[in-house]
Amino acid sequence: MHVGDGLHEDFAGAIISGLVAVVVVPNLSDVVKLGERAFAIPSINYVGKILSSLT
């Protein structure tokens, strides 16, 4: 899993590398699933919620 705040550098790089991609978008209110292994979250505090959903 890679977590970052940049769509090009962080999110796209993680997707291309085959990782679970997570982008931080502060104005969200909860986790948004963007694909099988792609998510947007409002803060780093939501990473645990994503990890729980993957197992």
C-alpha cells in the first residue's frame, strides 16, 4: 500500500507499480473506493479502515 497526497506522483505511481493506492483528499468525509485497489481518504487516520476491508 502507498499513501500520498499527489495524484500523479503518489496515486498513479502506486497503481502502475501494482500496489494498493490511497490518495489523501482532505475535503472528503469518509473512504471512497475508486477501484479494486484504489481509494481516496480524508486523512491518514482512515488507513486502518482500508486495511480492514482488504483482509
